[in-house]
Amino acid sequence: MAFIYDVYTQHKSWDSFKYILISIIFGLMIYFIDQCIIFIWQFMESKISNKESVSWYFLSVWDIANKSDIKVVPYEVFFGVASSIPLGLLVVYIMNRHGFNRHLRVI
């Protein structure tokens, strides 16, 4: 997502600090959106099947701060990469159409 954003919205090269910072921010944003999608899916599934309690699934990326060993789950990484492409293009579209500024003026 950071690469797509850099190529289509920025017209000057980034230094390494800015690129790393933007990559981390966009990466956390992608995993947060993925986690929200999983929560919504689990909530809808529990309502359809009339379960009273839901065993919530958390992405393994959130355990990095609490545990010393890092467990990489391949389908979580694949889901993050697959969702970052359309979200990166959406961010580029919003930034190029100046829609973000128009929406902030309304608020």
C-alpha cells in the first residue's frame, strides 16, 4: 500500500525514514481493517447460527508486543497483501480527487 501511495500521489522521492514510517502506518491500518472484517464476519455468523457466545479470532500480529516468539500465519499475510492492493488504490483515488478535503469541510 505504501508503494502504491508513493508512486501515484507523491512526486518527490521519500527518504528511508519516511518510507519506513509510512509502511508501518499503512501496515497497521491494513491489519486493523482485516481484523474488523473478521470480527464482522464472526458476528454475522453467530447471529445467523443463533450462537449465544462468539469465540473471537484475533490476528497473530497483535500478539507481537506481548510475546517473545513471533508466529507468522501465512493466510493472514496473504489476506493482508491481497487487501492492501485495493485499499491502496482507494487511498490514491481519494487523494487524487481531493475527496478527503471535501469530506473534512463538511464535518
